[in-house]
Amino acid sequence: MSLPHSPSHTIDCDLLVIGSGASGLAAAVSAAWHGLKVVVVEKHSHFGGATAWSGGWAWLPGNPLARRAGIDENPAEPRRYLRNELGEQYDPARVDAFLDNAPHMVAFFEKHTELQWADGNGIPDIHGHTPGAATGGHQVIAAPYDARRMGKLIKRMRKTMRETAFLGMPIMAGADLSAFLTLTRSARSSWHVTRRVLGHLRDLAVHGRAMHLVNGVALAARLAKSAQDQGVLLIESAPAKALLQNGDRVTGAWVQTPQGPLHINAGKGVVLAAGGFPHDIARRQALFPRTPTGNEHLALPPEQCNGDGIRLGESVGGVIATGLASPAAWAPVSRVQHGDGTVGHFPHIIDRAKPGVIGVLANGERFCNEADGYYDYTTAMIAACPEGEEVASWLVCDHRCLRRFGLGYARPFPVPLGPVLRSGYLLRGHTLAELAQACGIDQAGLERSVARYNEHARHGSDPAFGRGSTAYNRKMGDPSTKATNPCVAPIETGPFYAVKVRPGSFGTFAGLKTNAQAQVVGASGAPIAGLYAVGTDMASVMGGFYPSGGINLGPALTFGYIAGRHAAGVEGYASEA
């Protein structure tokens, strides 16, 4: 874009937002709607940040979509759930700010902006045995979006994550994904997939990218269009290099642009929303467990999320909270070697719960309930791998399971397996002994684990680890099965397959300490005037735990909304009615 030109290379605004993911754009839109002049700067050449590569789900108890669906939950229950999940990490002031504002945030964007929602009322909280857990009504996701509504802005948006798309086409969890998984077994699914693929191929030919947006890329696009509609100035390829101060107050920043340095004066302050530090190798080495060089971790966010915002906050007295239960939002991740020589990362979210998939260590032994949450699987893997050994596990299944559900980046039938077998991503053995040899894991241990698992799986049970024992387990399993337990099936039809997974993350939990208004606080606990942090630049309100899917984006959107309103001096919600 062309920037405003002046001899001093300076522009003035009320609020400057550094970063263009969900949290930063939510802050920008809410502040602009309440009358502030807002500028957003993004270091990458495209907007959307880690949000555009995410699944897009947001955990937002009490949201209007659930209420309209007849789910009228006691508001004390989510607090009860979080108190039980977070324990000593429970921060009453910030939890209250999140839960009290979340429903208003959803309603605000739905009523006043381009951001429309679809509900996730059928998605349970991960830990169904914890008091206060809900079986649904806590999740929302951005509704599918026709990118043609964005005009030229779509060319400035980040595309969906390569590894989780099909030919560059994002696939939405729920009916869309189910259709792709059952396209060879259902005429309705086949017709749905045919229409989706043909439409996508047309969009590739005409626009060079997907135009039917779902998941995180839809959320980022809807927020960016909302920001543009509110008059927010969006500047890409503009990394922030330093904060400006007047006394102890933060009053803007200088950023580097292709046209040269630019000073941005922001009378109401600056919002840090630069995506945490998942690619800050030194900080990973210092804070992450079992990462002696910092390179053992497979981070899922874009490489631009490397701690810029946190370092800016620290430069003016902000303090990073490192005493959380975990420094990152763990996920099991496999490394994908693409045919063009590039390397990608695939997050194993739902494949672990499919009937006929188990996870084993190098000794061939299972170590957890694979159908539990991704954070839980990775935490268990880190704890179970002996000190001094590589932290890794292998997801194992048979031919029938693989062709029905896929395994990681290896897609189900009819997508051919040749490329992932040749690249070494997918390992295969005609017998379990051959598979163990291909993986470099203990043969006797693997054969013993599969035999024990099969003995009970044939009867729909898993006494060793309890697969299928929670609503979340069953939701992630096979929804089409008539079996009593949708998460178990024997592993017995060769050939057998495995994918190696390592610790990775959706982003970082450790971040700048903030108060309930999303203001960055210093060592004394007092807020730093004019400085906010949201998203993963802010220390997680979940205290380093992962109680449910969407606990990154839900607070990110909500505290972005809170920061924008606070900067605008808004109290109450009457003005948004």
C-alpha cells in the first residue's frame, strides 16, 4: 500500500495495534467502532497472523448462539470448571473479565461488523470428569466467508496453512470434514466434495487462491474486512522496532516499512498482539522442557511469531510471566517433507481418537489415552519419554483404519499414499515386526501393546487408558459407527502404518503480565500507561493449562475487545445495543 508522506515520516492516531491476528484485529475493530483512529501494523507481507493458520474455534461460554439454541447454562459453571482445572493458577479478576465480556464480544461483532458466527454447541469440554465441564454450548467459529466480499483486501491476507488444507482449500470441522472422510461411502458426501473441489479449482484459476474461507482464515478475513470498514489503516511489511514514550507513558512506536522508518504517534496507547514467542529459539531453550537446543520443538504458528511483542513490552518495564503450568499450548506435531523441498508441520488433533489408532513410545508401549486432548497427549509424551532420549512417539494403525480416516498428513482413500511413503513421512510394514523395524522401535513391545489393545478393543473397551470414556473422546472418534465405543477398534488388517510425532505447540502461554483490562503491568503490579497486550503476547488467562478447545482464540478475541474499549474509555455496553 502507499503510506501517507510527510517530511517527518510520521503519522498520528489514537491507538496503534502491533500484529494482525484475531486479538489485534479485535482490539482495532472495537476501538475504531467506539470512535478512535486506529492503525494496525503487521511485520509479514500478509495479514492474519497465526489465526489464519488455526482451526478458528473460540471457547466462549454464555455466547448468544448457545442461548438461542436453548442452552441456558448457569454462569457459575464455567467458573467452577476453570477453578477446578486451573487450581493455583486461577486468577479471579482476569477470569471474571474474560467470562463477563465474552458474550458481549460475540454479540458486538455479530451485530456491528462483518464477523458472523457458526455455533459449536455439540463440542464438549476436554476434561469431562472435571466438575463444571459442559457437554456443549461453549464454542463458536467464524461462519464460512466468501472472500469476494473483501475486494482487493483479500490479496493482502495470509492463506490457510498448507498442511491442513487440500490443494490449498481449507476444510471446516463438522459436516464439511465429515463429507471428505465419507466421500466414497455416501452419495451426498460425494456430491458435496465434488462441488467444493470444482469451486475451489475455479477460484484457483481466477483468483490464485481459495475464496471460500473457513476456520481461522475466515476469522482473520472477516476481522480484517471489519477493520477496513471501520476506517482502520492497515499497514503490512512493517515490523515494529521500538516503542515511543513520553515520561512513563507509551505513546506510539517506530516501525520499519519498505519506504523507510515511520514514526506512529498513538495518543491512547499501543496494543501488543504480535503472536507470542513460538519461534524465539533462545526463549524456547530457556523455558520449554526437553528442548536442550531449542530446535527440538515443532511450532505450528508462522515463523514471524518470534517474540517481538514481548521484547517490546519488556523494553518499557513489562514482565513476562514464566510460572505458569506450561509455557506453551502443546500439540503433537509431525514433520512433513514436501516435494518442493520445504518442510511443514502437521498438528494431530482428531486422528488420534479414531478407532484403530494408538500411540507408542520407542519401547513400543502405549503411555496415555490417545483420544484425550492434544495438550494432554503431548504432556504425557514428554513425561513418559526417559531423560536423555528423544521425546517422540509413533501413531500406529492398520490399513483399514488408514484408508478410512487417514493418519496425519496421509489422507484417506482415494488420495494415493505414494508421495507420503516415498518422502518417509508415512512408515509401513506388512507385519508389526516390519513396522517396528521401519520406525526403529522395540518389536516385542509393539507386538505386545497391539495384542493387549486388540484383546479389549474387540469388545469396545480400553481398560488400560479409558479411550472413549468422556464426551470429548467420543466426539473426536468415529461419529458414523454403530459400535458402543467410537474410539476403539482392533489393529489387525495389514499392512500396518505409523507416523512419528514430536512435541509442538499452537503458540505460547508464557507472556507479558496483564491486568483485567489487558494493560501490561510492571514488576510492581501497576499498569504501564498506554500499553496493552493481548493474544499470546499476554500471559494466558488459563495459567498454562488447556481445559478446552478454543482457549487460545476465545480469550484472544475477548481481551482484544476489552483493550479496544478500555483505550476508547468505554464503560458498560449500552452504546453497543
